[in-house]
Amino acid sequence: MRNGFAKIEERLDQIINNFSNRPMAWLLRFMLLPLGPRERGASDRVTQACADILLKPSPTRDRLTVDLFPGTGDSGLARLERAYAAVIAASPIRERMRKARVRDVDTAFRQALINEAEAQELQSAADAVAAAIAVDDFAPEELSPRQAEDPAPLKSAQSGR
């Protein structure tokens, strides 16, 4: 809500600043924003707490997402939910690697920081995330039929002018 009120005050201030009739702008400013925009929005601490509610499994997250359609089969939402579950399951392993200051799974395996099953779990989580964020890749001629046309007839038509 704080972010919303801050945005409202910011927009009112911008409208008043752009008002062409300056005496009317002063009157509006006196009536609507006598002390100027005061709301600053949510603090970083509050924003981080809200993000944690959505990013970590909790009863609150379950209550917020209970009526959301999780997707089926290989839909985007289903892939996203699978990636979320895999990342949450692998987070203790990632935390152990972070504490050891090791980022690469192969390096962690070579240093015996993780075993083969944990390496496989991390790889599965990485694959699930890659599948969730993958976008379709199209060649330019698939997107624009004009690029697929042969440019030679176009050039000969232009030279005839």
C-alpha cells in the first residue's frame, strides 16, 4: 500500500508541476500536497520480507497460492512449479556449497563436498530452471514473411522506376 500511495503522490506532484496556470497550480499544491510528497514507499526490509513469503515454502505462501492453477503436463506454469520444487529441495546443498565458497557442482564433487546423488539433484534443479525460463527460438524468416521473400525481384522492380 505504501508503494501505491507514494506513486499517487508522485503522480499528483507531476500533474501539478505541468499545470499551465501557475496560480491554479499553487492552489492545487496547497490543497492536495501542502507539505509535498511525503510517502516514500515500502522500505527494503518490508519488500524483502514480502519476497521471502513468496519465495520460501510456508503456510502463508500456501494460503496465497491455493486457488492458483498450477498448470498441467508441460505447460509453462507446470514447468515453473517443478523448477520451484527442485530448487527448494536442492537449497540445503547449495547453502553448503556457498559456505564452502564453491560455486561449481563439478568442483564441489571433486572436493568431496557433495556426493554423486547430490550432484545429480543439483543438475536436475538446474535443468528444471533452464526448462522453466527457456523461450522459443525462431529464425527471422519465421517471424517476418517479408524477410523470407527473395530480394532480387524487389531490386529489379525498384530499378525500373
